[in-house]
Amino acid sequence: MITTDDDRRQALNALAGVLRGQGYTVNVERLHLTVTDQTGRLVEIWAQRRASDNGRLWFTHAGGSPICEANRPMDAVVAVKATLHR
């Protein structure tokens, strides 16, 4: 059985792969990742369980605000791009 931390790391690594494919620099830490664009702007993304969604795994911003369910990495990519371009 996959542990919670393993599940979170797998989701972050999958998102990191998509972001790298789009030309971003991505550093995956233990339970979060940092995305940097070509201008040096960065955004931090976490994978966390949401109690309000029956404990399902979600991508969140560093402060915990939800982005999308972790099984929707392309939605997370859109959110990362929007955050980087603000």
C-alpha cells in the first residue's frame, strides 16, 4: 500500500514532469515543489490532503489555498502559469 507521503511525492513528481516539459525549472523537495520561470519569478506548490474533500489529495499554494485535485495536473499547470504572470 502507498503511504500518504509516497502518494504526495508521486503527484508532485508527475506535476514537475509536465511543468519541465513546458520549459519551467522545477525543484521537487520532500512534499512540495518550486517552479521558476525564465525571469526568476517562482511559485511553490504543495500536495496536501483536504479534509473537506474526504481526504483526497489536492495541489495547493504555499499558504494552503487550494488549486485543484492532484489527479488534474494540467489544471495545476494553468494555475502555476497564472501565478507566475501576475
